[in-house]
Amino acid sequence: LPPMQSFYQGWLFISACLKQRKCKQVLASTRKLHAGAEGSKVSPSAAPERLPFCRVTEEDLAFFRKILPGRTIVDPDLVEPSNVDWLKSVRGSSEVLLRPQTTEEVSQILSYCNSRNLAVNPQGGNTGLVGGSVPVYDELILSTSLMNKILNFDSISGVLTCQAGCVLENLSFYLEERDYIMPLDLGAKGSCQIGGNVATNAGGLRLLRYGSLHGTVLGLELVLADGQVLDCLSTLRKDNTGYDLKQLFIGSEGTLGVITAVSILCPRKPKSVNVVFLGCETFEQLLKTFQLCKGMLGEILSAFEFLDSECMRLLNTHLKLPNPISDCPFYIVIETSGSDPTHDAQKLHNFLEEAMTSSLVSDGTVATEEAKIKALWSLRERVTEALTHDGFTHKYDISLPVERIYQLVTDMRKHLGNQAKSVVGYGHVGKTT
């Protein structure tokens, strides 16, 4: 199946779970290609035409095995996971998985493929939900998963330099031991890689507080399509010594080159963290709560997320996650982080008192202990996982003015009718656009 292209990095995720009958019809169009075969290939009607790239030969495999001994994978069972996206909704037909460990190896691979006119699909943790991380046809898959070394950390400036294949959660553990945190947090943090995060300009749960990767990424090391290594791995917050080329590659999704290393500015670990889970009767009340939240919590506000009642139903049904408050049409997850527990607790108390008095929220609970904080966050982070148990999932990550965004969910429910088992909306309210 062809991958759906990601047009937006937005704050609302709208997902539709189709009924099983249609799921089977879609999956039936999966096709098989053979490396080195020159015959005609069957492709689904929605796929773009395969460009005139060469096909992999035994001579090509011999070259890759020479520079990647034991890391040129052709076993179909081992290649298959890299051909299928996380939702199992799109599938490529690559028969070769390359696993370099160094920038030099990536350079050799791309230089050779450029000379041979072989198509390459860069891949990180393969946690994307819009099909962008898997091949469309039989492209070589270049995985960065073995490029997972931390190269340097400056405890004074807070600048971390690492290879692109480092898993986000591993970087978080490393930094927390040194009293720092990553400026990026995602539900897929246990599998996603920092190179893929940068390549997709991932926003995540902390964007409201720390901004986008365009601001926190200080430098990149990249390999261009012809194998040329581009060293933009600066560790300076201000660098006026030339064009800021790295900005072109943040969000480029592997179309301009392969990211091999990243330097990123990391904030200090907060001494005080609170998470609040609230319920609202209308989306308008939710937006007013967001306005109140920004005004009263100010500098300690680090996240403002929402999910609807349909998300909660799926979380409870498929993952057995209980609703910690009474049933409501909309739910909010708010996180504060700061340096003074007493100050933060008082600001949060004042906000909650005002929100309840103004009848903006109908119920809520507060967590200050780590276990309870994780439990509340799981209600937001595991929505996508719950959706996968409910049918064949179509998921879209979009940006619209916040006052109009949930209307799209309502319209989709009317448009799809009984063709969909469920249509849900959830996302980052803090990413207002």
C-alpha cells in the first residue's frame, strides 16, 4: 500500500477506525516485489508511479556486505518489520535492510547508491503513523538504529550531542541522571529515535514550554544523496558564521539527506512537577480553560493536552485504563513544572479554584507523585494504541485555528456515518496555529 503523506505537524489528531470488512479489502491489495527482477510490477492504483531507479543486484549486495559485514539484512522475516508501519496500514516491498553504525558508512552507502541509481528509504524507529517511514516500493531501507552513541554532554550549557539512532527515552534517562531533561517528549519515546524526531520536526507534549525543534536543535551532521558529509554540528545557541543550513533539514523527512548526529539544547530537570486531569462539558469550555490556564499558570505551564469521551471509551475497553474522574465529553491533561514546589502548588490551587468556580470544569484530580503522574499521562499517550485494537485506523495530524478544530471531528462523524466504528479527536492544545 502507498504511504499517506504527512502534510501538517499539527496539534489535533483525528482518527477513524474502519470496520473489519473494509480493513480486509484494503490489506488485500498488498503486493510483492523482488530485488534484481526486471519484470513488470503490480502496484495499487493509489500508489505513485515507480520512478526509473535500478533494482538491487547480487553485485550490489556484495558491496554492501563488504562495508557492512553482518549488517546487510536480506532475510525476509528480518526485513519485514521495517516494511510495515506502526499502524500496519501501509506496506513497502524492500528486500534489503542496511544497518550502518557510523557516518562514514552512511556516506559510502549513499555515494554507491547515487552512482548506481538505487533508491534509498532512511528509517529511524519506524514509529510514524502516516506511512512516511516505510518504502513505497522496493527501496533499500537504511536504518539508523545502530547509530546509538551519545557523543558528548556539556553539563554547564546543557548541550547534548548524540548519533541519530539514539532512542528518545534512553536520552531522557541519561539526562535525568545529570539533572537535565530532553526538551521533547512523545508517547512513542520508548522506540522513536532522535534523528527521526528531527527529520519530522516532531512537536510532542513539551512544545508549549520549550518550543519546537527548530529552536532547540543547535546543530546537525548530515549525509547528502551523493555521499557528501555536511558538518553543521554546532553547539552554540548563537552562530552567525554563515547560513543556518540545519533549518532546511529539520522537518525534511529524509528528502534532502540523512541525519547522522544531533546537538540539542536541554533544559534543567524541574524540581516540581504537577499533573492535573480535568473534565469539561463542551469544547468551548475547554478552550476557555486553556485561556485561563495560560493567564494564571504562566511560566510554569508545560503541557495542555486534550482527548474526547470516545478516546476514553477505547482506553477503558481495550487497555483497561480506568477513568479517574466522572464521565465527561472532553478531558484535559495539564502539566506544570518549576523550581519552587510551594509556589507552583499555590498557583495551581488558585487556577483550579477559579476554573471550578467559573464552571469551566466539572470534575478533576491532581497528581504530584511520579506513579500517579505516569498513570494520568498514560490516558493521553496511549490513545493511539487503544485505536489499533478497534479496527483498521486512518490517522491524520492536522493544524487549524483552535476554535475550529473540533468541528472537523464532528463533521467527520457525520460524513462517515456507520462506515466507521469510531471517530476520535485528541492532541496538543498548546500548539495553537
